[in-house]
Amino acid sequence: MNTYKVKKFFGGKTAIGRCCIAILLLATLLIPSIPVNAAAGDYLTDIVNSPLQQSVRLAEPSPAAPGGRGYTEPLKVCALNSQGRPLINFPVTFEDITKHPYITVVMPGTNQSKITVYTDNNGIASAVSTNPNFIGKGFQIYSSFPGIRQTIQIKASAPGMNSIIFSITVSTYLYPY
């Protein structure tokens, strides 16, 4: 292709339009799409080192949290396709579904009781804080009442898949055992 034809194609009044079309074509070819829903047979599964049943004993009472505070272990699930292969970069939402009046559950650094994370190269989604002050911690639990024991539930869900429920028994500060 000679220089005149290149200048004619990218020059003149239609140059901006042609450049925009070229950029759009490149973007559609180079940017991968993120799936919105799982395919039939895709599923979430629990992971051995992230138990579905946990116990948390709250400590460090304060005027703001007389029942104490503590953390869950990091909650993890694995998103797999129908052949058992990991789904990469798939959204998974972890949410406190109990909404207990005396116990507050939030992800440290975000202060949200519902977070969405994306699976890694192994299909694993982890509800773990990325805040520099709380690296590696799970959900933070506060209580406004000492001496009580309650069970909270955190649900892991992904579009078009089954849900996984984590049950966490919370013993607040001064609970007898």
C-alpha cells in the first residue's frame, strides 16, 4: 500500500469516523467478555479449608461494641463448570443474610455486609479483606450486647448457580462457655 492511499484513508473529513470504527473493532476482538450467568450444570462448591460451620468468640469489648468484636475465617467457595473445571473471573457475592439486631457483620475496610468478588485462576472466590489494616481477615463481627450466643448465616451466591450457606455461631464477650 503506498503512502498516498494510507493518507487518504486516515486523512480528511472522515478520519475521525474511520479511527473510531477501527478502535471499536479492535476492542471487540481484544477485550474478553465476562459471563453474566452460569451455563447449565455450572455450580458452586465449598472448600475443605473454609468450613461451612464456624465458631467465633468475640473479645475486646469497647463502648461502641460492648459485646466485643472478632473475625470469621476467610470464607471461600469454588465455581466450577459442568465438567468440573474452574470458572475464572466469575462474580460471587457473599452476604450476611441473618440481619441480626444485636450482631453486626461487615467486611473490614468496606463496612458492607454484602460484597462481590471474582474467582481467581483456580475458580476460587474468597471473602477476605484487602484493606491494608485487615489483610487476610474474614468478615468482622461486632456485638452491642455481651453474654449472648447467636448463629449468623453468610450466603455465597453466583448468577445462575446454587448458593452455599456458611453458619457462624457467635459467642459475645462474657458468654459463659
